[in-house]
Amino acid sequence: PATAEAQQTILAWRPVRDMLAAMDPVNFWGRAQWPMYGGPLSTYATLCLLAELGVPLTPQIRLACENLLDHGQLPNGGFSRDHTEAGESLCLTGNAVRALLHFGYADDPRVDHAFQRLLQRSIAPGGLGCACEDAAVCEWGVVKALTAFATLPASHRSPTRTETAHTLADVLFEHRWDFDARDEHWLSFGFPRDYQSDLVELCDVLVRLELGADRRIDELLHRLSTSATPEGRWIKHSGTRALYIEHRGEPSKWITIQALRALQYAGRAGTQHIHRTMQWERDMGLHETR
């Protein structure tokens, strides 16, 4: 009952109502034959955002999911921005699968096909390369791929899928993080996110994959913890024009909750820190728009 009530509350939230009302019965949030059309306002991006917000499946959302699968997925299982293999990317595939899992597609063979593609790319020479990075490994894309595995229900985490997730996680663990220079953009925390990632999402996804006890995560969690304000909150630095909530340069409820979840699940958040943040969440209201 509590879950059902929360879902109805989310559906009644004005930003969600506006997004659902903007859906065209034929073209959804873009073009019927091109679900990636429109960037952060596309059918693909809107479904990802609705899933991130915890919106439950509705008949119209199911139609949009089918459109994404019919016109966004390649024969090889990956998702592409323009129907070509050259336009395929880890971030598109990871984000799409995460959204589809949220909307109940865990048993769909097309989603299984997407996981098979992520497996292939994780072991193929150059398989994690990104066209936007001159074929170099894009850590943002690896994180997005991992969000798909982290969203899987426990009953669907087969040994093969778990091994693939660990292979991808190793790429992130082996990266020499330099948050004071080369990787400082990872400290620009954002919500909602699109293809970009940040340290909050990175730590959250690794912990949700039950890698919080891996000592290689210590440096990342420490940097995440020390990035909070003295009040135990995390500042929003970026977002998307698809949803204007909270102000840049101010504490973010959404980012703080995700950061705290990562630290708490990994056993790194102190009790006082948790209580301060929970009290702030109650005072501000989770779905209050700014």
C-alpha cells in the first residue's frame, strides 16, 4: 500500500504530469521512427528520466518503451542514436536498459539481447571505446552500462551477468583517478543526468553491485564523503533542460540522497551524518520543486 501511494504521488507531481501530457500519441516525445531525436527531450531521454524519478509503468509509457525497442535497438542488441552501428554507444544502451528494467522488462528477450551486447563489448578489443572520445574508453559510458546491471532484480543476476559487471567495474577501479585535474569534472554533481556521469553515480552503482567491500573503492568513497558540505549535503552543479528542479550551486535533495545511499550501503556514513540528511529531507520535502 505504501509503495502504491508513493507511485500515485509521483504521478501527481507537476513535472511528471507535464512530461506525460507532452507525449504525442504517434511520435511520443520525438519522432516515431527515431526515439533518440530531440536529445534530452527525446523519447529515449524522457523514458530514462521518468525511470530515474521512479514513475510507475502506465499504458502510454509502455507504448513508448515499445517504440524505443522497435526503433532504437540495433540487430546486435545495442542502442544507437541514428540506427547505425557507428551510432551505438555504451551510455545509450546502459541508460535504455536501466529504464526498461524499471518499467518491468526484465524478462523481455530484447533486454536479454542488450545484455548480451554489453557482454560482447566488455571483452572485445576496443569494445569499450566511444566515437565521441576518438575510440578511447569513456568512463561515463562504462558507468552507464553498469547502471543496467545494478538495476537488475537479484533473481536475474546470473553468473555471466555478474562476471560482466565485474569486468566493467574493473575498468573503473583500474583508472587512475585525478580529481584535482584531469577528472575534476566528475565532481560536478548533477541531477538529472543524461549521458554524463559523476562521482555520486559512480560510487552508487559500484555499491549497488555489492562491491562496497572491495578495498579499491575506498579512495572513491573517501572523495565522495569529503565532497559534502559541513551540513552533510551535496551541491548541484549541473542538470538537464528536460527538468528544472533545484538550483545550481545549492544543496540537492536528489544528489544527497543518492550519495548518502552509497556511503550507507558501503558502511561509510556516520550515524550523525545520516540523521542530519534525513532530517533535511523531511524538512524540505522530496518532491518540492525549486
